[in-house]
Amino acid sequence: LTLLAGLAARQALGPSVLLDWPNDLVIGDRKVGGLLTEAADGVAVFGLGANVWWPDPPQGVASLRDTDPGGATAVELAEAFAAGVLERLAGGPESWGRQEYIAVCATVGDSVVWEGGRGKAVDIADDGALVVETHAGLVALHSSEVERIRRSTVPPMRETS
């Protein structure tokens, strides 16, 4: 659900926004927003937080606009996000947009490190897991199992014989 929501957020926020697995929204290497999803008893709740305008953001942070777009913009973006989520949910679990997600995922192709391992993110599994190539082979990381992933902060893996 979080990855589906990421695609809906990108659709609402614009093509400069990429997805950083599992729930961050980035422009380049700067965070512009994030997603929260919760599901229980057949009910799902989605949340989107995005920096619509920030005149002087701190290092590592971005905003969608360079100038204040006015208060109506936030409402328009929220409505577009909600409509995108509902549209994608109507397609069913098999059509959530895996290939589309892979194409706009800033994490795939990057070196990642998490508590207990490091490797290169190489794919997104059908169930939304991040597939990582490690020295021991492929590992599928689920967001519920990973407290924090860092990307682009570790050197690429070296081949060993």
C-alpha cells in the first residue's frame, strides 16, 4: 500500500519527485516529503506530508515550489493524491504499479545499508519488498523488518573470489 501511495503522490506532486523505498519522496538527493500508511480490519489510511514551499530549507531538504503558491495548492495536491490512491486501489493487488515504481525508485540501483546488512538494491518484489544483492545472495527486505535504510552512503560491494 505504501508503494502504491508513493506512485499516487508522485502523480500529484510532479515528475521531478522520485520515490525512495519505502516511504520517502525525493528530488535528487533531497527529501521533499513522506508517506504514512496503516491498514487493519479491511480499512487503510494514507497520509502524505510534502514541503510545498520552503524558502530556505536545511541541507538535504527540498520543496516543490520556489515561491509561495498560496493555500489552495495544498488542497489541490491533497485531492489529486486521494484520487490517485483510489484509482490505483481500484485496479486490485496485481496491478499496483510495480514496473512503474521500479522506474521511479531512487533506491533501486543504489548501495544500501541497514541493521544487519549491506548490499545493492536491485529490484522491487511483487509484494513491495526491496530486493538487495548481498555477498550471500539476494535478500528481500520488507519495510516492517527494517527500521532505517541509508542509500548512497556506502561504497559499492566488491566482488570476492
